[in-house]
Amino acid sequence: MTKHLLAGVFIAGIPFCAGSVFAHPITAKPSEAVKASFDIIETSIVTKGDTAIFSTRVRGEAGSEKPVATGNFAGSEVYAYVWPTSLNSSDIGFERDQGIVALAVTFHPDFDDGANGKKNRDAWHPHWVVLNEDKACRGGLKVTDIPEGTKPKLPATWPNVPLLIDSPDYPTRFKSDAVEVSIPLSFLGAIAAASYDGVTAGLKINANLHAPLLCVDNVFKVASGNLSLPGKVTAAK
């Protein structure tokens, strides 16, 4: 399923970045066509002790570019550093086989989506998201909608929005050219055998507030060039 969806996204128009190196970590050549703060040059997931560390380095200052606040939820923008993975949605607290599981560090100044009503519009923060193909989205993918009247299995830190999204409070750090998220292996033991990729992207809330509610609108860069998830999780040396 994941491979099929990723192929569909590539066909939908995610650019191939010639010269990417399929290594562990995944490295990519810098591109002047991409804003420096989103121009991925390296992405990795490593385990260290009892922690999985998701990391992305960019050509410029990570996190320095943020969406402009509009004052409206409908049509508002989200910027994100994303790690698509081969994890199953059941590994992060949802039903099995719901779509592509990705960790995303996001900034969106027009709304809050923290767990238990927490405010988070003024800071970069992490989410788990489950993605699915949707041709209505310019980037080919959406964060999966929860149909009205259904009651799927949800994680404890689900932020009470009609999407397969989770709002865990993981330590998230920006330092110069890098963004890093640390996740306890006690929660994410399955990551040790997973594969991954790195993406920077802009998402957008549907102006009509209908499904799809949250679309991938603009992919800035894909670390591998083709969303093939070539990265393999390794233990830190």
C-alpha cells in the first residue's frame, strides 16, 4: 500500500532531485531552486540508548521561514519538516493499514492543534500524521480525514480534530541548520526496523473546510528525490 501511494505522489508532480545519494543517512545535493531553510542536505533516524532521534539538516537556518498569519483558519498554511516512514498506523496508536505514517514538525500561526487544548500556534511542534493519496490536493496527498459519525481507534494525545493526526509532546530542537526530534523507544519500538525519507513541504487548510481538510499543497524538497524511503534506521555509534 505504501509503495503504491508513494508512486502516486511522485506521478502527481513531486520533483525528482537529480544527484541525491541513497545512503544512511540520506544525503542530497543543495539546490538554489529551494529556499535555504527547506533545502534538505541530510536526513536521518538513529537510535541512541532508549531514544529514536529524527534529524534533518538544511542548507540554511532551519525553522527561519514561517507561514504568514492570515487571521483565518480556512485557507491557512502550514510549513513542515517531514519524515515519511514504513511504520504501520497501528504503531502510533491508530487502526492498522490506514496510510503512510509520517512524523512532521510543523508551524501554523492561524490555529492550535495541541493535545488536551494546548496552544501551539506560536511554536514549531511535532505531529504524527497518516497520509493518503487525494487528487484534490495539489501535492497529491492529504492528512487522512475522519468521516463524520465514525469512531476509529485514536491515540491518547489526538487533538480532537477530524484527522488522523497525533500531537505528542516530544522534545523538538532547532539548532542552526538542523531540526531534531527525540522519541522514546518505549513508544516507538517498531522504528528500529523501519525505512524512511525526508521531505519539506507546505500544507493548506481547505478554504471550504470540507474533506480533504488538510492537503499537502507544495513539496519543497524530497531527500531521496523520489520518495522511495531508502533510509534505514541505524544505531548511533
